[in-house]
Amino acid sequence: MDLEYGPEYDEFRSEVINFIKENEDVKVSGPMRDESRINWQQKLIDHGYFARSVPKEYGGYGGDMDIIKLRIIAEEFAKSPIPKAMGGQGIQMLVPTLLSLGTEEQKQQYIRPTLRGEMIWCQGYSEPNSGSDLASLQTKGELDGDEWVINGQKIWTSTAQLAQMCFILVRTEPDAPKHQGISYLLMPMDSEGIDRRPIKQMTGDSDFNELFLTDVRIPAENIVGKRGEGWQVANATLGHERGSLADPNVTQNRLNSLIDLMKTETIDGQRVIDKPIFRDRLLAIQGRLMAQQSNALRILSSQINEGQDATLAKFIVKLQGTELRHELEGLAIDAMGELGTLYEDSPHLRDHGAWQQTYMYYLGLIIGGGTNQIQKNIISERALGMPKEPKVQGA
Amino acid sequence: MYFGLSEEQKSLEENISKFLSDNAPLDTIKAVANGEEEKAEEIHKGIIELGLSGIMVPESYGGLELNMLFATVVSSALGSGTAPVPYIGAYVMAPLAISLAGDEDQKNEWLPKIAGGEKVIGVGLSEFVGAREDAGIEFDKGKVTGRSLFLIDGKNADAYLLANKSGELFLIDASSKGIKVTELVTVDKTRTSVELTLDKVDATLLPGTSDLSVIEKVLDAGRLMLSADTVGASQVMLDKAVAYSLERKQFGRLIGSFQAVKHMCAEMAAELEPCHSMIWHAAHSQDSSAEDARLMACQTKAHVSEVGKQVSKTATEVHGGMGFTDELGLHYWFKRIGLNRQLLGSPELIREEAGKLQGFDQ
Ligand SMILES: Cc1cc2nc3c(=O)[nH]c(=O)nc-3n(C[C@H](O)[C@H](O)[C@H](O)COP(=O)(O)OP(=O)(O)OC[C@H]3O[C@@H](n4cnc5c(N)ncnc54)[C@H](O)[C@@H]3O)c2cc1C
């Protein structure tokens, strides 16, 4: 066991800390693609604090793939309230996919604007009848000359209302077994034949959508990987999504805000944090978070030390992280009591209603990205080696 | 020995459920949540016709003089239907307080009108339970000054029943000078909430509230009603989850055939089933002035709130992405349970009180 990253990293860490100090007052605001966001994103890229290992020619920083440096950046940014780099499905899922499986043209065309936050993507995987059983998806893609013609329906497509592009799974080989008949396509959202209907969520926002696709034509070259290999391509990035839905560093940031909240809110003049019952709940959550952070270090270590296995450690991240986050937000509500139920534009509202909003949103993320029941199936079957449930004939 | 609801209580519950399923289906609840207040007013009229405004009013003042167990049955049915109507404050806590502690004039003035559905009284005990935002009211020479948050049934009320920190209760006419009413917006759009700011407003003391016994009874009643509302709402969420699991197929199977889904439902049922008994028992303890009536009311509110939180989360999960949508509307129950949890004390605060009741703080 050696927790020192090494002296060369101390210097790097102080660089990061200095950068954060110098930029403490930076504010980004407005919708996605707002100039302030894009400028900040570019600044982070220029300093290597975002897209660090993405080659320069594709719009990244072009640094070495030094996971410890990435970790230091994440740690230091988590401690500070300065704006974080933009995320989203394009950045977290599509870019890694293109980097490993995309053609040179695709990398040239898509990675830079995606990293800068100018090009927003949505993920067209789920269908009304294919959620947990994603591989049963039925949206069709047929090659007609030099175009794919797409017909079908997608649902729960987050941020489709903002997106210019969609990475979509379609069935192109209807006669192949279900996992071998899918292809991974890149579909411009302004294509003709896309009818998008927003779906309102329990939070009151409408961040996800239904997409009705009728004879949508896209160029034949807009395929990542080979025909029929879309399932493997998608799986390469589902891992990225699951990790990013519940990053302990982000939760750390939220825990800091919760501590502040509990120091400010009072009951009969007494600070909530001074009430042992609430303080204990806070500390229990902190303990769980620390365990998850240690787990993240182990995953990190497995990435830089060949032969170290962290399979199980990785498989639990989404399950544990989303549950913890949901509970953390719930504690904030309890700490505020009745004030914690306030929403929208109510007087006395705290943090613009973010605690309630996020409490519900994380219930959504317990479901999204592969439900937590499916996560448990994965943990037991893939990491613990337990047998799969018997399959139903023909399914 | 018979532990359970009487035929009369069961039929009351059925009547309310029938009324609500006929007159307040989900589309109507949605319309109310989106601001169509007239629709809520219609439902309110309907429950008055069912006699619900009079259940806690003594017969001699024109009411039905039913007991706490009946009131619990009603509250549970209203929670099941996420009914957008005044009840817990206006028709349980307020008439109880006035009957127990009002003088003859106050009783004559308010009780018949409550029973008849002519007057709604909003109830503000939050500051007695635990003051936030430095809220609180002072009573001096017939005038009340201060601030009260989260009045139950306080929107469009004709009068307010408020408590000061020492547990005295006051009635204020809503048309009096010096009152500012601010609407509070919570996640639960099936009920309303307001804040009052009071500047030397005329108030009359309920003379019987010089010791804590009355406010405690009123608080117990309110907490029991909130618990019953949560139990009713939770039961619906569980029922919906089971029903959905018998419709939805994935991997060529009904999702209800996955042990994971069965266990989620079984766990909800295992937690929730005793809560029905618990609210009846706690209500009966109030009715029979049992020695542990207060403790039961506290523990019921705290425990049911925890179970409700778990059930509302799990039932949503069983629905997958659908559970997270506005359209399915499951969230109306989810949010109602969420608000009930915080009103009149969150579980931690109430358990603290339960400890004190047993002298654990000595
Ligand atoms: C907030 C949010 C954002 C989303 N964003 C996107 C997006 O951008 N793009 C996209 O393509 N999709 C997105 N989704 C969809 C998400 O991936 C699906 O909702 C999820 O995979 C579950 O599918 P389902 O909704 O069809 O539920 P179902 O699969 O019908 O599941 C219903 C219930 O059955 C259980 N279940 C199903 N199969 C099994 C099994 N084998 N064993 C045990 N239990 C089982 C589930 O755990 C769940 O409790 C999003 C969802 C949410 C909630």
C-alpha cells in the first residue's frame, strides 16, 4: 500500500489548486451552449483540466493518459464550488466510443465540438418495450443505397430537445440473434422524419422525450463499428455512463453543501447539525461516501497497475452511488423539515428547490442507466459468478 | 376482543373511495395541480355532502360526533385518492380544539358552521412543534403578532387556529386587520399551504388551553391523520406496483415473475400491512384515552413516515421509467407522502418527543 502519488504530483496538485484559486469567481450561466459555458469549457481544455488525454487534433488537451493527474483534478475541483466541466451523454459516452471505435472522419467531425459543449448528443437506446431488456429493441435500420432508413420509436431520450445529434441503436439484421442484429448509428436530430414529444417528469421538468422515427434518412457512413456489432459498441460506453451517474467526487461536493445547510438551518434556534440525531445521519452518509471514495481509489489503482482486478469494485458503483445520493438529498429535506417540501418559486425556498429536485432526480437515476435491480443481477451474475435466471423460450 | 374496523367504518371508507373515484380521478387531480381550483372546490363540496366536515363536531352542535378511529378511516381514504380538499386542519384539528377548549360563544359561533361546511379553519401548530425561520407568535392583550408557517388548510380559510410556544391556542378571523397571507408552494400540489404574518391582529384565546393537554390532543390527532393519509396513499402505490408488474413484460416475461420485483413488492407489503393496524390502534388509544395514547400517536407518525418513504420509492422503481413520468401520476402519491412526513414534525423530532414522553431524557 502506498498512497503517495509521488513528488512529481505534488507540483501538479499545486498547479491545479492555483488555477482554482485564480478562477474562484468564474460564473457560468444560461442554457447549454451559452457562450459563458463554452468559454469556460475551452479554458478547462486549454489547461488540461478537461479532455486531458484526448488528442489535440480532435480538440482535446493532448496530454498523456495519466490517471493520477485526472484523479487529482477531480479531487481538487470537488473541493471547490467553481463551475465544473460540462458533462452529458455526448462527452461521457460518445467521445470515448468514437475514440476507441470511430473512424478517423468521425473523430475529426464530432469530438471537438462535443468536448467544447457546442454539439449536444442524446442517447437513443430505450424503446417502449425495450428498457431493461434493451437488446430486444425493434427500431429498424435498412440500408437503401448510401443511406440508412430508420423507422421506429425511442423513449426516455434525455436532452433530445437540446441535441443536434443522437447516437442510436437500431436493428439492422432482423434475422440474426437479438444481440447480433443491432447497429450503432449517428443520427442528426434535424433529419426529416423525427417527431419529438417531450415527456414531463415527476420533478416538473421535461428533460426526456419520445422520438417517433419515420423514414429518417442518414448517410451510410454514420455507423460506428460494423453492422450488427452495435451491442458491443454500446456496451463499451454503458460502463462509462454507469460510472459517471454516481461519481463520489460529485457526491462529496453535495455533502459539503449539505453540511453548510445543516449549519445554517435551525429548529427553535438550534442549528440542525447540533442535533445529535441529525448529525448521526449526516455522519453515516459521510461514512458511506468515504467507503465509495476508497473504492474509487482501488478502481483507479487497477487502471494503472496491471494485473490488479477491480471488477466487483466497478460493478457496484452505480448501485451504491445513486442510492447514497438519493439518501443524501433526502436527509437535506428532513433537515429543513417543512421548509424542505418547498418547490418552484415558493417564498423561503432554499437553493432554488435543488434539494427536492435532486432527491427526485436521483430516484430517476436509480431507474435510468440500467435499474438498480438490473445492477444487482449484473453484480451477482458477472462479478460473483452466480447463474443467470433461466431464459424464457424465444425471448 | 375484536381488532379491526366496524361495518360502519368500512362502509364509510367505501363511500369516500367511491365518491373520489367517480369525482376525483387522476385527470381531475392533475387539473387541480395545474391550477384549476374550481375543480377542487367541487370535490370539497362533495365531501361536505358526505358529512365529513361534521365528523368531529358534537351532535349538540350539529355534527356527527364520531371518534378518532372514524376520522382515521376518512383520512386514509382521502390519502388513497390524493384528495385535494381541506380535512386534517379544518375538519379534525380545529373542531377538536374548539370542542375541547372553546367557551360557549366560540363553540356556538364555529362548530355548527364547520359541521355544515360553511367555514374552514386553517391550523398553524408548526411553531409549537419546532420553529423555523424564527417564526412564532406572541399573544398580548387580545392581539397576536408574529409569523406562522405551513398552516394546514389555511388557504382561503375563514379563520385561523394558531398556537404560541406555550401551547395556548387562538382563533383569528381571516377578515381581521393586520393579516398578510402568503401562499407557500410545496411539491405536493394536491394540498395547499400558507404563511401568515400578523401585526397586532384581534384574536380570541381558547380558554381551555392554559395547560398543554389540549394542544397535545390536537397535535396527536393531526399526526394520526397525517399517518392515515400516508398509509392510504402508500397502499395505493403498492397496489399500483403489483398491478403494473402483472402487465409489463421484459425478457419475454411479466416483470412480476422476477424474484427481484416480487421481493420489492413483498417488502413493501410487509412494512405497510402493520401500519394499517397501527393507525387503528393509535386512534383507538386516543378514543379510549389510553395511557400510552400520546406515545402511540408519536410513534405512529414517525414509523408510518419512514414506511411511506420506502414504499413510495420502491413502488416508483417497480414502474421503471414510467414511474418517473408526470403522465402516470404516481408522483402525486409520492409527494403527498413526502409532505405528510414533514408536517407537524419529521420522524427525528417526533421520536425525540417519544423519548421524552417516556422520561428517557431524565
Ligand atoms: C431519468 C431517466 C433518464 C433516462 N435517460 C435515457 C436516455 O437518455 N436514453 C435512453 O435510451 N434511455 C434513457 N432512460 C431509460 C432507462 O434506461 C430505462 O428506464 C431503464 O433501463 C428501465 O427500463 P424501463 O423503464 O423499460 O423499465 P422496465 O425494464 O420495464 O422495468 C420495470 C421494473 O422491472 C424490473 N426488472 C426488469 N427486468 C428485470 C430483471 N431481469 N430482473 C429483475 N428486475 C427486472 C426493473 O428493475 C424495474 O423495477 C432514462 C430513464 C430515466 C428514469
